[in-house]
Amino acid sequence: MNIPVLDPQGPVALLELHVMIITVVLCAIVVVPVFFLLFYFAWRYRAGSPRASALHLPDWDHDNLAAEFSWWLVPTIIIVVLAIIAWQSTHALDPYKPLAADVPPMEIDVVALDWKWLFIYPAQGIASINKVEFPAGTPVHFYLTADAPMNSFWIPALAGQIMVMPGMTTQLNVMADHPGTYAGMSANISGEGFSGMSFTADSVSEDDFDAWVSSTKAGANPLDQNSYAALAAPSSYLPVAYYGTVEQSLFDSILMKYMSASSSMEGMDMGMHMP
Amino acid sequence: MTYKPEELAADSKSVFGFFTYLMTDLVLFAALFATYAVLHSGVFGGPESEQIFNAPFALLETVILLASSFSCGMSLLAARRGSSRGVLTSLALTFILGGTFVVLELSEFARLAANGAGPGVSAFLSSYFTLVGTHGLHVAIGLVWMAALCVSIYARGLTRGNMRKLALLSLFWHFLDIIWIFIFTIVYLAGIIL
Amino acid sequence: MTLSHFIFGNLSFAALPENAIAWGGALVVVGGVLVVLALITFFNAWGWIWRDWLTSLDPKRIGIMYILVSVVMFVRGLFDVGLMRVQQATSVGDAHGILTATHFQEIFSAHGSIMIFFVAMGFMFGIVNLVLPLQIGARDVAFPFLNSASFWLFSAGAALINLSLIVGDFSTAGWLSYPPLSELAYSPTSGVDYWIWSLQIAGIGSLLSGVNFLATIVKMRARGMSYMKMPMFAWTVFGAMVLVVFAFPVLTVTLALLSLDRTLGMHFFTAAGGGNMMMYVNLIWAWGHPEVYILILPAFGIFSEVVATFSGKKLAGYVSMVYAIWAIVFLSWLVWLHHFFTMGAGADVNAFFGIMTAVIAIPTGVKIFNWLFTMYRGRIRFTSPMLWFMGFVVLFTLGGVAGVVLSEPVADYQLHNSLFLVAHFHTMIVSGVLFGYFAGITYWFPKVTGFHLDERWGIRAFWLWLVGFILAFGPLYILGFMGATRRLDHYDPSLGWQWLFIVAAVGAFLIMLGFLSQIIQLVVSIRDRKLNPDTTGDPWYGRTLEWSMRSPAPEYNFAVLPEVTERDEFWEMKKAALPRTAPAYEDIEVPRNSGAGILIGAFATVIGFGIIWHIWWLLVVGLVGVAACIIMRTFDEDTERVIPAAEVARIENMKTI
């Protein structure tokens, strides 16, 4: 069985799994006694038992302060520990925070469409549909936007997800430990073709990556405003496809569509991402 | 006037219930204010607040509404005196002032819409029209209530029930005044000055 | 605008159902309504239905009607489950299941909306209506007419969401309809409008009920019943109603703003125009999180009553439990962002809300320990309400662990919107809210009707629900870890998910058998009512005031309003074993019936339908109708009738059924 969340293939997913495990273990401190007491008390104080009939009519009050205190205190202590973990891990694993690595990060721009994923590689000048490829051991810095309703970008084997919205960018930093093929999908419903939006994330060796970039460039198939407009029309379950050239500032123009009624982009600083 | 205990209890229950409802209305307006705060910069290249708000006009609306609160207070004094005529006169004045307020507000909305600053132009304008318009809608409903209450007082006099309804109506009217003060400050003043 | 467009708005024959399953749904609704109307006519029961039920302002009648509507909506919600489970078990690879993607999306959106708004809320308000006045020693709620109007607004919402099966379609954007998917650009049909207006109208009913029950608790407790002498169920209702009055106005605003975007072209949440879709998400969850506590708190209150009664002991840690309720109420306002950690708010914000979410587990845990220690050294009877409680502890604790995992933002980054999340919240709602309400209905059934529910069928139902739930949702926790996101209508076989969906389908089927057992239980109990009567009014040897009068409770509840000196007053009364002398009966005033409530509901349905289909003259008719009903009611001075003392005496001395 392939259980990617429990079998992480990258440092981000690994640390996220650690937090899950620690949390469950801490909760067990409360859960185990609850289960034990429930069944133990149910058995021992059942109305039919000799012990129960030996008690007087149970009309007594023994609000036990010590017991009360302990079941406010113990969960509080557990929660304090969890709070420290939450603060620390949330800052360490902020999706916007670049990953520490020996190799410089690689940037990939992502556009969620109805109903496929467009990946633009600004440094390499190529693009792909429904497949993203990058070298293993290299941190990848995703910049994401949508030309579609709200989506969510998720490769469970590598990292937690990040929402993807039109008119704004979000970011996700990810790294794969070693070469492999990982499933990806949108984790937020976006319309009829939503289920046909799965993609694969391929991490490959440096050499294989360079070879793939060269062969994609050689295959031409330009991604410009016209071919983008055709691509953006609603379609689902698309096969993987590649573009050998990508129009400069295509990603920014997609972003800007939602910013203003006027089509002019001069002098506008919207804090958008410039490659 | 002496009141039976169950009548006092019924009054206290009604006032509590109505006050609770007013607090839910406060939450409703708070949500609209929050929306306005978040969206007032969403002009989408269209008109901004200092371009469309008219300070003297907003001040006129404020004065009229405050005056109507004053006349509403007068109606309660008249009720305490037992003068149904006094109550009806004060309420009529309140109605006229409140009605003027609504008409002025509608005319401002019409002017803005005709000049390319309608609610469908941008998020800023949508939130402005909705916040201010919701207040105006409450005022209009208050006017309908006022008219019905006047009919009841005219027909039956200052019965126990009518006194109670008058108390609740005046709570409602003063509440709307308070909301307007916030609107005047946060929307108009801040929008023009800041 | 042509004349036909003016008359019919956007209605056209294209609005009729589009496939066989959809036609099936439409015919069931139409057929069901016709069958009910035919039966009433056949039994010549219109007078009785109108007088004793539809126009009644007795909260015990209103409560039963709430529960009946909820049961009917439960049928539809469970049927949705069947369709969804079959789809997800079969739509793999080349197969695409029994539903189109769009239809599947409508069905899960309807399922969630119906279960929360028309099943859970309906059961909750129903039980509160039945029990709250009795528990606090009152004869009625604070505003009886408002109570009726609230019920009929609830029913109007239910009517609209059922009308969507016949004409038009439903939202495909999930039970919370996030924009921009729910905006006109991406959802141009009537579906989202049906969603908006059925929830908006029902929501206003809920808000008014919140005001009503709050005023009831604050102003109508029996003399001597200070707050700290109130039964625990009343405390939880108090907390829940405080949440209602703060949360529901936010829902009203949010739905209104989305409607303004769709109907009048505004730009609150649109992708362009300066709108901010994240504002919607914040607003809807500022309502949405308190909503789940609104549902669970009364269920906790029911468990407090049930555990105490069936352990034969007073509730452990009463003061602690009260503080826990208010801690939950307060904290429920500080956690809403945990529903969208993945929206990119930054580490400081995410961490704060994650910590607050974990903190709210503390008072909840305290309650569980107090229930367990109520059992300690008690004499425990394993009636079906007690079984529901035990099933609750087992499942809710595990679901709670899942919740604490999700409260860690970095864990949530992986599991958000996965089937792990779906399994978590179903665990909380089914084992907490539903099991609690099932226990409560069984527990208070004799007081309301005068006879018991059949215990054998109740126990069968319990086991089917428990085992069914584990089979239906256990696989979903695993699927979440396997990277399965929610709301998929199709997936690839290489993912290895299918067998888990098949197990889940089996579990869902068992749950449906459990529900069927409950229907059979009801039928059998009514058939055998003379064999299982409640002859004393105190069938469980209870502790609180609702058990102090005969069953079924008479219209006026208490012939003589009680005076309270202790917590668990009725238990103390029994202990003191005072001789029951016939008290001096007095005339009792009760509200007259009123048809204005059902008329308001009908006109509200008209308002909703008019807006949805852009039939503006119909909208005006609806608005004028509602206004007229309200104004006419305010002019009505003759709203009470008197039950003479002699009649009270006669009722009090009647033999039970």
C-alpha cells in the first residue's frame, strides 16, 4: 500500500509527519486512561454486580478536588507542550520559507487552470502541463496563482499543500530526497472537471533534468498569449504536454488580469512576482 | 400607575429579548464594518472615497437623524405624561425626519450610480452601498413599525401593550442612531480626511 | 423585458431534472407530499392537524414537529450518502460510476447542508423546545409566537432545498460554497442561490430561536432556581444560545453578500473587481466554528443528564462542568482560522490559532473525565441512552485525537481537505451530536408521549450505527494518509484506494440499516404503546424537574409552578418523600393558537423562490405577506386563553394512557 503521508520522500513531509506522531503519542496520555476507566467503571459498577448492590442507594457527593485538579492540570500540561511544538514547527515549516540546502533553489511558477496544472520554468524558459519535473536534492520554490477558482496544490509525498487563488500568489518550498515519481492533485474543489486535475511530480537526477530541459526546448511548441488562451479554456483529464518556449511575463499577465479594469500595466506595483 | 407583577415580568422579558435582538443586529453591522474595512481599498481602478463622498451632505443626514432621535425621546416623555396626542405628534415628527433621511440617502445612491460609482463597479463601492444601505433599510423598517404603532395608539390609546412597543421602538431608533455615528465616522469622515 | 420573462423570471422547462436519479429525487418529493396530503384528507384530519399541530404555540408540539422534519431530511441526507459511497467505490479508471461529476458535486453539497442545517439543528431545537421549559420549571418559552415563526422559517428553508430537487439544481461548491467557484462566473445556474436562500431563511429562524431560548433561561427559571441550581442540560443550552446570537448574524451577512454579488452584480468576493475571496472564508468560518459548538454543547448536556440518571448518582464536578461550558463558548471565537491554515496567513497567525484550537480540547476533556467519575461508584443501568453515551466516549475520544493532530498547522498542511479531515469531523458530529441527540430523544420520549421507545430496536440501532460508523469512516482516516483528497468523483486504480472505499460503502449501508431500525423502533413503539406506558411520569428515576409531573406532560407543564431550593430539586423532593397532597389549583393562561407562523413560513418560501428565479413580483408578494402577518400579529391583543382550575384538576387526576 502506498501511504505517502506516512512515507515521506522529502524533508518537509518528514518533519510534518514527526509532528503528527508526537501529537498522537502525547494524546495517548489522556486517551488510554479514558478508555480504561470507561470500561472498568462500566463493568465494576454495573447495576447487576454484587458490589453495586452492596452500596447504599448512591446518593452521595464526593466531589474530589484532587481528581478535578488533575484532570484540568494534565491536559493543560500536554497542551502547553503541543503549543510549544506548534509555535516552533509552524515557523520552521512555513511554506514561504526557503529550504536550507547546499544547492541553490530552483524556481517554478504554477498556474491552476480549469482543470489542469501549468508549470512554467522561468530560468529554463519551458513549460509543462500536468507534470512537474525537477532535480532530486534541489530545493524547489513554487510561486502559484490561478486562472480558475480557488485550488490547492498538494504533493503528499513531499510536503503539505498550499492554496492557489486568482489575483494573488502563494508560495511553497519543497524538496525531494531522491529520484522518484509522486502523485499530485488539487485539494480544493474547483468545478466539474476537478477530479481530472491530477498531476505527477518527477524528481530526477541532475543529468536527466538537463537532458529533459534540452529535449523540451528542441520540441518547440510555444506557450504565448494565443496558445495560453486556448489552453485556459475548460478541459479536464489532459495528457502530459510540454512547451519549448514561454512568453516572458506570461505568469504576471495572468496575475494582473484580476487586478484592475484597465489593461495598462505601467507603473503599477502590486507586489507581484517578477521572474 | 401601578402594575401587576406579571405585567412587569412580561415587560422585563420583552425588553431583555428585544435588547438581545439589538445585540445580534450589532454583530450584523460589525460584520459589515469589518467587510468595509477589508474591502475599502479594493477600488479596482475606479472611484475612491474622497472622490465620491460629500461631507456637507453626510453632515445634513446626521443632523436630521439626530433630530429624529430627539423627537423620539420626546414621545417617551409624552407617554410618561399619559398624553397620547403628545406621543403621536412626536412620532409624526420623528417619522418625517426619518423619512427625509431615507430619501436623502436614496438620492445620494442614485447620484453615485448615475455617475459611474454604482455598487457593481468595485468591492469598495459594493461594501459602501451595502453597509450604508443596510442601515437605511433598518431605518425604513423602523418607519413602517412607527406608522403601525401610531395607528394602534390612535385607535386604542396608550395601553400597556402600546407603551411596551413604544419603549422597544425607541430602543431601536436610538440604536440606529448609534450605528449611524459609526458610519459617519468610519465611512465618511475617515474616507474624506484620511 | 417580455411579459413571460416578467412572470416567470429565469424559470423554464430546462430547470426540470436532467437524469434518471434526479427525476427519482423529484418524484419522491412530489409523491411524498401528495401521499401525506392524501392521507390527511382520507382520515379527515385537517382540523386536527391545523389546530393541534400547525398553529400550536406549545413548545412540546413545536419540538415534535422540528424532530419530524429532521427525520424526513435525514432520509434525504442518508440517501445522498448511499449515492456518494457507491460512486466512490465504483468510479475508478475507465469506469465513471453512477453519477456525472456535476451531479456528484451537487449531492455532497446537499448532503452537508442538509445534515447540518436541517437534521442537526432541527434535532437540537426540537429537543430544546421539548425539554428546556420543563427543566427550568417554566410553562413555556419566553416568546411563544416567535417560537412558532422560527419553526416555520426552518421549514421554509427545508422546503426550498427540497424544491431544488424538482425545479433547478443545487450548488456544486460544497456545503459552504466558497467563492469564486460559487460566484456567477463559475456557477451560473440556480444551484448556489437555492443554497443561499434555504440557509438564509432557516438561519433567521435559528437566530430568533437563540434570542427566545436565551430570554427563557434568563427570565423564566422557577422561583429559587438560581443559575447554579439549573440542570446541566439547561446550562449547555445557555452556552449554545449565546453562541447562536453572536454567530448567526455573521452567517446572515455572509450569505447576503454572496447573494448581492450573484443577484446585483456586486464584487465582495469575486476574483476581479477588487473582491476578496479570503474575506468570505474568514466570515463563513467565524460563523462556522461556533456552529459546531452550538450543535455539540446541548449533546454534552444530554450526556450529563443521561450519565447521572443511569448511574444513579449526581453529576460529578457540576461547577467544573459549568466553567468548562463557558471556556468552550469563549474559546470557540478564537479558533476559526484552523479551517484554512493552508490559505497562507503566515506562521505567527497560524501558530496562534493552532494553539487556541488545542486549548479548546482541555475543557472538552474535563467534561469526559467528569462523566466517567459520575459512573464511579454508581449503580449503572445499560439502557440504550447509556449505550449511546459509551459509543460516544470511544469514538469521540479518537476523533478528538485526530482533531488535535489537525490543530498542529504543519500537520494540517498535509491533511487539510483530505479524507482524514472528513473522517475527523464526521466522528465528532456523529458520535457527539447525533449519538447525543439519539440518547436524548430516547430518554425524554416517555415524558413527551406517555410511553417508551422499544428498547430492543434501540439497542439494535445502536450496534448498527457503531459498527457501521467504524467501517464507514475508519477507511477514510487511512485514505487521508494515502493522499486522498475529498470530493473526488473519480480516481486512478493505481492509487490503491478502491478497496477502502468499498469497505466504507459497506459501513454506510450498516448505518442506513441502523437508521431504518430507528424508524422501525418508532413504528413498533407506537403500535405497542399500551404495553410500555410511563405510568408514573418518572420512568428512569430521574433527578430533575421535568420528571415531576405525569407523562405525557400537560399543555401547561406544571399545574403549580415549582419552587426550587436545591440542585437536582426533584431528586431532593423524592428523598424528602413529602406526602403528595392535592394542591389548590388556579386558572392557567396559555397562548392561543396562531396561523400567522405557518403563513410567515409560506411567504418566506415565496421570497426565497422569487429571488432564486428572479421573479420580482413574487418577491414583492412574499415581502408584503411577511410584513402583513407580522403587523397583524402585533395588532392582536387576544393572544392568550385560560384553562380553568377545574380543568387543570381534571387533567392532573387523569389516569395515564
